[in-house]
Amino acid sequence: MGDFNVSRYPHEHSRMHPCITKSMHEFNDCITTSELEDIRCVGNRFTWSNKRAGRDAISKKIDRALGNWEWFRQYTFSVAHFMQPGVSAHSPIVLQLSLATGNENRPCKFSNIWADHQDFLPLVAKVWAQNYGSNPLEDIILNLKQLKGELKSFNRKYFHKPEKRVSNAREELVKIQEKLDTLLVWT
């Protein structure tokens, strides 16, 4: 958490430069390599200002609160509040911690065995083809939520309780082998 002196994306600058600079690219690489991500934030969009007025005014989001996956697992509902800067050029950050209670929805875990099933790709294609008419990012979020539910149903239908299915298959195999043995004895 703190002042990183660089924005991650072009829209985090009041003058909206259309390109990602070398320093932005390096910062994003560092965050990705470190397996960090922004903690959900509320409050000021820009966290730093040069405190000038008019055409000379520049504002950027260069202050961040970051967490790794363990952080997000432990503090699922934590929020970084970016407050009004007051006399400082930077917005103070107040981090509201909220421990996971265990009642939240569990994340979707991909099982490699799904990809080999003949119905998997058509299911994903069907869900992914849906268009909700919102902005593209919201469409992705809604498609992922829909896909999670479909994959849970898919898993229950084809892969639920594999040990029971293996046991049933073994019993069936024993019955078939016994029938074959009786046929071979009488022939």
C-alpha cells in the first residue's frame, strides 16, 4: 500500500494519454510477476494532484493498495478508501479489513478432466456467445458468472462422486466377467 509514482493504465491520468508508457509497462510486469492485484477501492478516482488549476492541472492514480491471492482469501471483502487529500498532494488510504466468514461463494475451480468431455466446449461456446448488451467488461463478468453455474451443473451431471462411479463400474465389470466365465465353461 502506498505511492508507486506511476499509473498502471492510461485512464488513470487526467489527461488520458492513449498509450502505455515504458514505466507503466514495467510496473504492470512487476505487479504480475509478484502475483499482486489491486484491492477493491472506493473514493477518489485520482489519488495524486499537482495542486494546480486550469490547463496546468494534472491528476493521476499513483497510490494503490495491493494484495496477493492469500490476502484476497483471508480478507475477501476488504476495501481501500481513498480519502480527500486535504493539504497533501496525495489521497490518504484507509484500508477496511473484513475477514472471510466462510459463508461466501466459493471460487470456481477448473478440473482438467472437463476439457476431455465431448459436451464441454459446446457448453462453454454457448455460454460465451451470450451478449448482455452492456459494456464489454460487464459482459465478460456476467458470462463468467453464468459459466460458473453451468460448469457446476456439468460437473454434477458427469463427474459427481467419482469414487461411487468407479465402484459401480467395478461391480458391473465383475458381473460381465462372471457371465463370460460361465459362457466359456459351457462352451
